[in-house]
Amino acid sequence: MNLLHNPLKYKCLGGIWARDTVLLPNGTIREDVEVTQTIFAVSLQRRIMGWCVHAFTASGAFVGLMALVAIYRHELLPAFWLMGIAVVIDAVDGLFARAIKIKQAVPEIDGALLDNIVDFFNYTIVPVFFILVTSIVPEYWRIVCAVAITFSSAYQFTQVDAKTSDHFFKGFPSYWNIAIFYLFFWQMSALTNLIILLVLAALSFVPIKYLYPSRLDYLTHNKTLRLGMLLATVVWGFATGGLMYVYPESNPLLVTISMLYMVLYVAVSLYRTWVPLGDMDCVASEERSTA
């Protein structure tokens, strides 16, 4: 095995999870033993909880699969409900993982990789399938739109700093399920929808920071403002669910709440792109949040 081209991976050494040795360019071997977990020191209950959190994350893929089936059957409203459930799973699984320190509880599973796989499926593949089988964009442009979205999302997901060190998304964060939800309910022309989707795909390559709603540590030092933003996100979720519930009717209040949140989201994202917290501020914020 060529250690120079083998990424550091955890392996079990007598019950202790440690990293591989590394062959340095000068020919010497460094034992990069970073002990992160002793399996025997973790309670069975915590191990089970860790596996349950990973299973919860993975369940999002099954929900997305059911959304594909609904789209294929042209049961579009149930499909949106399923996509909404997938968003809720993605929104809360990280909170559960951090609460039990899942990297220590189940060190042999890469939770971040699992999350990215499920997210790419739910936030990109499912919405693209929606575009391909419905008339939301002009028929002869569906393939072009699908290619633009899948390639831009692949780029966005695989950037080294796709999620920045201060917990923002870099570039449009592949919220394609949310985008097609609004396009579907706005009932605009197919050409207008196409233009909007292509603009969003292009924004994936523009290094604007976008708010990470479940990671607000670096949004501001003010805990009240962070809590307010979190509550605004929750209210937006309920308002969006309400719009689906009353469909095909509309509700001016729910529409207003939903749109005001989108304006707030964009405004906060642009502000933090131009006026970021300094590096030392970020470190201090992280220390306060983990204290």
C-alpha cells in the first residue's frame, strides 16, 4: 500500500481508534496516532444512539426515493410533502449528532459523507427529476436545465470549502427542492422558471456566503438575534407547510411570511459576505457555543 496516496483513515488498534502512519516525502515514517476513541469506553447506550442518528440521516434517502415515485406518478403535492420531510430530517440530524458527539460514539462511520450523499440526492437529484417529468420549464430545455443543475450542484458539494470555516455555504447551496416549490406555487411561465433556475445554477460558482440555518454560531455574537433567526426559520417552515396544506387555494398571510423570510435570508447572507466576523471573533464565538 502506498501510504503517500492513502488518505488518513481510522482503524481499530486493540480497541483504540487511531490514524494510520504516514510516509513523509523524506522517506521517514511518522506515527500519526491520534487517539480519538476507545470503543470499550463508550457505553452501549451511546453507541446505539449514534447508530440511530446515522439511520435517521439515511432515512432521508428513502423519503427522497418515495418523492421520486410520487413525481413519476404526477402526484406532485405529496411529492412536495415528502421533500419537506427530507428537509426536516436534514435540518435536525446534525443537532442530534452534535448532542451525542457522534464522532466519538460511532467513529467508524463518516457521518459527514453520509449526510452529503443523502443531501445531493434530495436537494439535487429529486428536484431535477421533477423538472424532467413536469412542464415547469420548456420541454426542449429540460435536459439543458437538468445538466446545468446537476453539474453546478456537483461543483458546489465537492468544493473543499463548500461549507466555510465560519459555517456558511459558499455559492448557492443547491436548494433546488425549495426553488421548484416556489416556482410551482407561483405558477409563472415555463420560460421565466427556466431563467430563474439557470441564474441560480450560475450563482453556485459565485463565492457569496449563504446562511446555514442550523449553524448560526458565526451569524452574530448576540444570542437573541441568533435565536430570532432560528425562530424565523421555524416559522417559515410552518408557513411553507401551510401553503401546501391550503393548495390549490392561497393564503396572503402565509405567502407574506414565506416571502419575508426569503428576503431576510438573502439580506443576512449578503451582509455576512461583505461584513464577516473576524477570525478571532469566530474562534471566540465557537468557544462560547461549546462552553
